[in-house]
Amino acid sequence: MSTTRTQAAPALLQGQTVYNRVFWMAFAANVSLMTANTLTFRFAELVAWLGGSEKLAGTIVSIGVLGALIARLVMGQAIDRHGVRKLWMISSLLFIAACGMFLGCRQISWVLYVARIAFAAALSGMFTCSIVHIQNQVPAHRRTEIIGSLGSSGFVGMVVGSQLGDWIFNTFPVDPTKFTALFGIAMVLGVFYLTIVTFLTRRQVHQRPHETPAAHRLLFRYWPGYVVLAALMMGVSFTVTTVFLTRFSTFLQARGDDVNGIGTFFTSYAASAFVFRLATRNWSHTVGRHRMILLGLAGHGLGHCLLPLVSADWHFLIPSIACGLGHALLFPAVISMGAGAFPRQYRGSGTTLVLGFMEVGAMLSAPLLGAVIDFFGAKFGLRIGFFAMFYTSASIALTIGVVYAFTAARNPDNDIEHDEKETADWSDSSQRRPACLTDDATTTHDESDEPLSLPMPHLGRIA
């Protein structure tokens, strides 16, 4: 069965590095995207300024994620059919349009909901295409590493975006100016991202597979297993840190605590995650991805338990380091195991489906955690409301960790042996490919993959 495949991997087997021009251009694009995305972590502030509650902010975010999930039902199949380039560019254009719609929001109306749906769908498409593109540059035994290395660019963007967002909020008055600056800069960064993507994929040629099954068929036939629970928890954690943490920070500021925004948290979060990502980039072969997932869940749970203790900027350091550890370990392990459950010709669909479970976690948790804040806040004060929210998310991480430890983690993660076999297969197939192709070019991959009719579930199956 034919599918797209970049020529970077055979070059790697001949002694060249995966950290070439293609990687660093993708890295720069991802920095700009995460900077723009981090600026929008202030979305709950926009809803509050427009007169909405914490629950309403969570509901709008949840509806946006639902829209992204619906888009994912066709996104993976579209990538398999039409290639990464087209979907990547369309998603980038949609992101720019969504930021433009945020700029025009002056009241809570249908425009705000549509903008959030477009924003969430665009982000899901951009991140999915980026991951599919970069993991197709390398053989299987380097896939977890390359996903983690590219993901480290997001930490750089998170530092820049959080500091820039705090500067905007502390500099501009409480009027539309600050939100115009936030979403205007995000829009400009989206244009920069689109420029890089257009240049990066300019020589790609897509070979459509003979069969492009619907997403639900692929999901049931190549079920990733209990790793989806870890993906759900990642969505919960993203909701805590990107939606409600900024509101908690604003509450502390209003109460008179020595807190100046979320910059300290996300700078420390990103810096620690970057260091942990580099230090653990080979853990999939040594420690194993099951242990990476368990340690990642523990990191998120610990970080959320420590956030209620914050009353000054420097207090954010310890919980941010714990959450950074969780992010650094979970993301590459979950994506590698989840997407690796799908054959290579359906890797686009597999990646988008695994990322979709993160969005399911965000969609389900956003209104729930917002309601927890409102309920306990109304009875015992807003401070207790935030405390209850943090402890609820930590309890979810603990529960998922226990379930995973007694299910998927009991299965062997034979990553090294499996990857050595795939590398040998890849090496054999690379000898049959034209040597004239460049790093940007694509070719067909005709090796036998597992038949589409494999039954579910594949519990503990490895990439």
C-alpha cells in the first residue's frame, strides 16, 4: 500500500543527523505558534471582562474543543488523502481568521463561540500536521525522540508568550486595548507561521493511499489501549493551566498577594520541561514509555496539589517544575505509543485521533472544573473554589495513574527490539528508493503493514 514518506530517514541511517534544516524550520514555526497560543491563555480574562463567569468560560472552551473534535473526524482521513501540506496551510489560515474574530469581540455572542471553535480546530490541525510531518522524517526508533525534540520548541514559545502576555496586561489599561494587543500579536505570529509552513513543504509530493478508511473504523481496528487515559489527563491539565490558572492569578492579585501574573509559572514550567525533555530524550529505550507515563501523571498530580499554596510569584516555581516534568514525559510517550498503534500509511489519522483524546479531556474537564470553582466559591469563597478545582484535577491524575499501572503498564514495552526490527526493514526498503530525492521530497513506501482488519483492542501495543 502506497503512502507518503520523506527521504530523511534513509539519510539518517547513513550517518546523517535528523536535526537538519527541515527540523529547525519546523522548530521555528512551532515557537511562533506556541507564543501565539500562550497569549490566548488569557481567553478566560476576555470572557470575564465581557461579563461572563468561570463556568461560562469553561463552557465556551468546551464547545470550541467539541468543534475541534468534530473536525478531527475528517482531519486524519484528509491528511491521508490530500497530504500534510494542504491541511497544514488550511489550518494556518483558519487560525489567522480566528484571531481576527477575537479582535472584533466586544460582547458575549455567537461570534465568540464561532471564533473559539475555529481557533481550537485550527490549533488541532496545525499541531497534528506538524507532528505527522516531523515523525515521518525519521525511522521508528527515533520517533519518540524527534517528537520530544520538536515539542521542546513549544516550551520556548511558552516562555515568550507568557512574559509578553503579562507585560501587555500590566502595561495597557483595562479596556479593549489589551485584548487587541493580545490577539493582534497572535494573528501576526500566525501569518509568520504560515509563511514558514509554505516554504517548508513547497517540494512535497503526496501519494494517496489506495484506501483511506474513516476515522472511527481506524480507531476501533487499531485501538491504542489504555494510553488514551493518559491523553485524557493531558487535556485536563491543559485546561487547568491554560484556562483557569490565569483567573487564579488575577484573584490573587486582586486579594493583594505578591503575584504579577502567570509569567513566572509558565517560564519555570517551560524551562524545567525543556531541561527534562533533553535529559529524558532516550528514556523510551532505557526507562520505558510505561514508566514515563506513570511519572508524568505523578508530576501533574503533584503540581496541581501544590498550586493552592501559592501566595507570591516565587511560590509558582515548585508546582511549575512538577507540571513541567509531567508534560515533558507524557507528551512524547503518549503520542509515540498511541500513533504507533496505527500502520504507517494511516499515521496521519492515528496521530490526530490520539491528539483528539487530549481534546476530549479538555472538553469534559473545562465545564466541570469551572462548575467546581463556581459551586464551592459561592459557598465558601472564591479561594476555596479554586482550591477545590486544583484538588479535583489532581485526583483525576491519581486515579488514571492507578488504573494505568494495573492495566497497560503490566504489558512489556519492547521498544528497542521492535524499533530495531523496523529500522532494519526501513533500511532494506531505503535501498530500493531513488537516491536523487532531497530532504524535502517524498516518495512511496510499499512495505507490508499490518492488515486493516486487525481486531481491537491492542492493549499495551507498542510503536
